[in-house]
Amino acid sequence: MDYVGQIFRPPSEAGSLLIQVAVGCSHNRCTFCGMYRAKKFAVKPLATVLADIEEARETTLATGAPPESAFDRVFLCDGDVLTLSVARLVPILEAVRERLPWVRRVGVYGDTRGVKTKTVADLTKLREAGLDIVYHGLESGDDEVLRRIDKGGTRAEAVEMARKLKRAGITHSVIVLLGVGGRERSQEHARETAAALTEMQPEYVGALAMMVLPGTPLGDEVERGEFEVPDKFGLLRELFTLVDEARLTDTRFSANHASNYLPLRGNLPADRAALLDTLGTVLATRDETLLKPEFLRGL
């Protein structure tokens, strides 16, 4: 397999075949993110991608074991594959379907920049070719926070993205980042993010907790004393607000990423009361023995 640099994927794609379609991120300016700073964005040659798909087929079938025991999901890397044109993506998706017929799901990272250049018809064409799920780093529903972290999109654009994906029949998994508003805008960030999720109604929401990376612009802000991350209970207060105020009608909600101090998971709205009860108890007692130790947290 032809991999350039370090490869990243969502936690739920841990068992997936990773196929690198593009190198890095075309935006690559989010102040908190260090994933692609060492890479210059480039679209990989189609022949290289197709060769990787063929290699995956041959290697998997050569074992003689049922191919789905090796993998039954594919994730197309790197950071914002959905910015690629429909004309570039369709042959890749069709090759996965033809050469890896046991695969039952194909996913990508996507953002407002990639979706706003595509019509619902374009997105439907991608879904028909085999794209099943888009992982979207919303981070915050607060436009002021989005501006400060140089996200490259607005809340209104994120809501429109959600509506387009829904109309095209593509599953939408949204990632939000606890603490990204800092202490200064902690609750504004939480409330506005809950309101944005209510408008978006994604099938999945994953809440991660801020971990500041040295060498990023946000890391530099922290060193200069210009940004302060909420403490662990401040992050949990944001999570409480999200669960309490987001009026989601049929969403799998997770806060069990390695970065989270208190791993939680449930369906909203069915499990709202139970999740709030757990969070409320921890916030009331401030019992740190109930939380993940700092050394066990990770990105």
C-alpha cells in the first residue's frame, strides 16, 4: 500500500482498510490541529489508488480466509477527501465495489468546503457509487469560536451540509470538540453547538475533549497565556450542556474517545436522562476517582 506520512482515521474505522486518496488537508489551518502540518496537500494519481485497491484484493484473497474477516469497511484518507471532484471520486468508489465486493461501508472525512461545491445530485452520485458515511469535524456551533480557530466554515454552512447529505442519503457523523472555545467562551460554545446539532440532526455525534498540541497555533496561544482550556470539570459542564440542550431525534451520541475524562455513550433522546444523571453526579461530587487519569488520555 502506498502511504505518504502518518495516516489518521476516525476511532470507529479502527478495523477498516485505509486507502490514501489524497495527502494532507487542503485547508490545514485549524489552529488546534497538528495532524497534517508536515504534509503538503496533493491529490494522489488515480493509478496509484487503483493499484492499492488491487493489492488489497490480492493480499486478502491469498489468505484463503473469508475476506470479510480481514476487513469489511474502507476509509478513504487523508483529511478532506470530499473536496475532490465527483469525477475523481466515482472511479475510486466503483473500484472498491467491484474489486472488494465484500466491503459493506466506505467512509471519508468531509467538511463544509467540500460539500458546498457539490449539489445534492453530485452527492447522490457518490452515494450510488458506494460512499456511505461522511465524518465531519464541526468542532463548534459558535461562529465566533469557528473564526478564532480558523475552521474555514460557518455554522450556517455546516447546517446546509447536513441537509445536503441527508437529502443524498449519506450518513453524517459529526465531531465536536469540548473546550475549543476556551474558558472565555466555554458555555457559549456548548450552547451554540447544541443548537447547531439540533438543526443538523446527524445520525452520529462524537464529542472529543481538547488536548493542546505543542507546535500548533493554539499551542502557541496557550504558551503566551492567550488561551486557557477549561479544566476537566469545565469540559464536563460543556458535555452536560450539549446533552441537555441538543434536541436530537435519533442520534447515537458518544463521548468515549481516548481524550474524554468520562467515557459515555447512548442514544438520544432515549438515554438523555441517564447520561445527565451520570454527568450531574460527577459534577456535583467533583470526585476525580470517577474520571480517567490524565496519563490514559490520548488523541
